[in-house]
Amino acid sequence: MTRRLALTIAIYLGTFMVTLDISIVNLALPRMQQALQTDMAGLQWIVDAYALCLSAFMLSAGLLGDRYGRKKSWLLGVLAFTVGSMMCALAGSLSALLWGRIVQGMAGALLIPGALSILTHAFPDTAQRARVIGGWSSFSALALVLGPILGGVLVDVADWPAIFSLNLPLGLLTLGLGMWGIQESANPEHAAFDPIGQLLSVIWLGSLTYGLISAGEQGWHATETLRSLGVAAVTFVAFIYAQTRVARPLLPLSLFRDYRFSTANIASFVLGFAAYSNVFFLSLFFQNALGWSATQTGWGLAPQFISMAVLASRFGALSQRFGLKLILTTGFGLMAAGSWFMMLLQPGTSYWMAGVALAVLGIGMGLSVPACSTLVMNLVPRERSGMASATTNAIRQTGMTLGVALLASLMSQGAVSSLSSRLDPVNPLLEQAQHIISSGQVNLPASADPVFWMHAIQHAWADGFHRVMFWAGLLAVFSLVLLLRLRLPRVQAAPAAAVELH
């Protein structure tokens, strides 16, 4: 095996682990809820602890590699991700699991931007680099397809810690290949770290996430909710101010003066908020409302990720034939249609309806994700492409973080309201509706009808899910309207962005 082949395999495997973690964890949420005795807020934090750290540290991660060495930074990411996975696999409590997820998220922030940078330096020939990056992106798509299927099987066969144990042999293999195959490179003269901006970004995003999750448990007027949202607002203003005072800011505000760049990043945020986050809701809906096993849910989600991967792989040819604007608007239109189609799903609905809705949504995402990335790359000077790419990825990941936080709270509130409306006002369990939905546990008295309760809870989850899908579709339409106003030249897709799925 040559060093360059070892490098390529290592980068592919590292990205595979991080991408796999985006989808595989969601399949284990109901089982985690039972094993760790947690509630809906706990499930939100299991996903968001990872997503928050990934989005908050991604902008700085590339700069650290440029300054201290791309090989050192990337290998540290692989090692930390493996250790974080081991922490998650051994976790016996929610708090222990969350610490592991935090380590995984910070490590993922080093791996994602570092991968493209290492491949770019290792393959100076343009044609060869395009082929390698295309394979890298296809490998990412494979991880998204396999994640739900593999996660469902592992949860049913070996329980939820197995989804994290899987990363241990992969991580060690990746670490060994990377140490041997990757050559060190750095450009410290072009890397300026912004510690104040990094600190403020973590505080405002963490406070906002905490406030949105708290709203689902305690309500929007609760003191804890208002305090967290207030801290988020103040630190966000401070973050924006700080970015105007440094020579090389974490977030390049000057790029947002171009309304087209701003529109593209609003669309990227909506992709994360309304589309990337939906695996969380789909997993809960299929298992809690339809009564499916984790394995059935994993296979059930396959149409979304397969159609997404297939369309993304054909994006370059499609954009050359139809133009970027038509691809973008079609993608967001299909995302809205797929989201609203899912509002027709009810307990007992045949799978074909869910499969069609998921396929439509996946096609929309397969067009929209690479199209947004390509649009951003086409709007900035070549020397600022790295910063623009990191910004768009971070904004999309931030959208996913806030989507899980806010939409899951709306789903929980909708389910509680639905369950309460199905109970008699004198039912002694009426006051427990919040606990039943949040914890997934109900202690029925001997006189209660278990069949009635099963149907009531399933329909409550379905009603909460429909509320989420309504808002997801509405946001997709909002992005569609903004994109229709753009005036874009007919341009070709950039090879690196053609099948980008992060």
C-alpha cells in the first residue's frame, strides 16, 4: 500500500465515522430513553450536544490546522472521536453520555474541514483531486445511507452502546493509516485564531439551545427559559460586535453584504433546521406512533438517504443542463412537498405513503445541499473559498442544532396537547400527560383500557410530528421565495461541492 492510498483511505474512514454519527444515533433514541431513564429534553441533548459542538467549533478548527499543522489537527480529531465514542459506549447515565457526545462533537469539528484541506494538498493535480474528492463525498453519502439501517440492526441485536463501540476499531485503523500516510503541512502566516469570537459563539449558541429545549419542558414563560434566551441575545450581539473589531474574524461579516451570499446561507440554515434535523423526529414517529422496531425504522428511512445520495451524485450533470437556480428552487419545492406529504401519515397508514414522502424529501435534499454549497463557492473570490465553505457548513450545522431544540419542543407540546384533548376532564391521568409524552412511560390503573391508551399515545405522537412537518415545509417555502428572487448566471457546479453532504 502506498502512502497516498493510505492517506485517502484514512480520510475516507474519518469522514465516514463523523457522517455515520449524524444519523445512526437517532435510531437508538427510544431505547436510550428507557435505559437511561431520561425525558424528551434528554433526548434532545443527546443529539444537540454533538451538533452544537460540531457547529460552534467548526470555524476555528480549520484555522487550527493551518496554524499548527493539518496532520496533527486531523489525527487529534480521530483520536478524540474514538475516545469520545468509548465514553459514550461505557456511559451508564445521561450526564456521562453527554460528556462523550461533547468530545465527539469537538473532534468532528477537526475532522470535517481538515479532510478537504489534506486532500487538496496531497493531490495537486486538478483532475486527480476532483476524482478523490468525488469519492470522498460518495463515501459520506454511503455513511448516510448505512447509518439508519446499521443503527437499527445494532440497537435490536446488541443494544444502543453498540452504535458507539463500532467506532473503536474504525478509529484505531484510521489513526494508524493517517499517521503513516499523511504528510504534515501548515500555513501559520495565513491563520489567525479568534479566541473571543470562539468563546462568545459557544455561549450564545449553547444558551439559545438550552432555552429552546427548556421551553418544551417548562414553557416559554418559565424563568429558566427566559433567562437562557436573554443570555443568548446579549452574547449574540456581543459576538457580532466582536467580529467587527478583529482583522480576521471567525465569521466573515463582509461576505454577507452580498444579498445573494446571505440568501444562500439562509437557505443553508433552513436545510439544517428543517431537513437535517428530521431524522430525530422520524425515528420517534416511526417507533412511538407506528410501533416499529429500530430495525424496521432504519430500513424505513432508507428511501430518503438513497434518493438524496443518488441525486447528489448526479448534481454536476443536472446543474449544467438545467442551471443552478432551477435546481435550487426545485429542491426546496420538493422538500416542502415531502414535509407536508408526511402530515398525512397516521398510525396504521401503509408504508408506501411514508416511503414516497421520504423519497420526495430525499430528492429535494439531494438537489438543495450541493446547490447551496456551489452557489456559495461561485459568489466568493477564490482566495476566500475556504472561509466561505466553513461558514456555510457551520451555519447549516447550527440550523440542525436549533432545529432539534425548537422543533422537538414543538413536537412534545403538540403531543401533550393532543393526548390531553383525548382524555376526559375528570381522568386522573390527565395531569400526567406531560410526563407520559416526555418520559415515554405510563403507569395505568387496573381499570384503564390499555388499547385506548396505546391508540391515544400513538395518535398524540403523530399529531406532534405533523406540527413539526408543517413548520419544516413552511420554512422550505420561505427559502424558495427568497431563492426565486435571485438573479444568477448559468454556471457549472464546482467538483468539490457537487456531492457535498455535510
